[in-house]
Amino acid sequence: MTVGDLVRVKDVFTGHGTYEVDKNLVGMIVQGPNEVGKIKVLFTDGWITWLHTNEIELMPKERSYLKE
């Protein structure tokens, strides 16, 4: 994972438990990962937050399966 990679949020861990995200959130890594495994993610609506690397999945850079 490097700065500029696109990620999709799978689920969110809080002190009260694990929550699945209802909508498809896609963001870009702007900082990290740091020493505890968190990355700063910028979302399309301008929201910036720290997420743990277990909460996200990398989106493929090339979608060659759509090409003929």
C-alpha cells in the first residue's frame, strides 16, 4: 500500500463492535501506513479519516478483464 492507491472500505471496527458499511465507500490513501497499521484515507466527498489496514481492501490498478 502506497500513497495514491485506491481502496474500498470493507467494514469498520469500533469499541462497540464491527459494522459493515452499507454503501460502497471508495477513497485514496493520502498518508501511511504508520507503525500501528493505520492509513489516512481521503473519500470522494472530502471526508478524511484514519482506518486500519484490516478495514480496507485495495482496488485493482488495471481492470484488464473488461478489455477484449
